[in-house]
Amino acid sequence: MNPQIFETAEKLVDLLKQNNLKIATAESCTGGMVSSFITSVSGVSDVFEMGMVSILSAKFGTLLRKVILHITRWYITPSSAIT
């Protein structure tokens, strides 16, 4: 892993711990890479709630986004990365 990415992930985890916050990820085109970077940090289980990767057919993907992730058309714009 790129040392700069790992350092950024460490800073994120430290900030989350200091502020008593949690994080969860929902990824698509990154294929879980963001979660992988975050969970590579020691002690991350204190702040990492869950990660979800959704690279699905249009029908099931829409169901997953609307029902589980609560992402509606309002959030989806031509410049978004939601796939």
C-alpha cells in the first residue's frame, strides 16, 4: 500500500477515535478499496462499523441503493460516482 494512503487512513482513524465517531462505507467502482485502506489501521474496530460493496445488475442495484442505503434519485447527479 502506498505509504501516503496508509498515513491518511491512520489520521482518519485517529480523528474518529478522538471525536468518538464511527464510520461505514458504501462502495461500488472502488470495489472495497476504501474499506481496505481504513481497515488496515491497527485498532480500527473501535470506529469501523461496516463496509458494503455493490457492483450489481441495474434491477438489484437500484433495490439495494433505495432500500438498504436509502439513496434516492435526489442524490444521484451526472457528476456523482454512484453506479
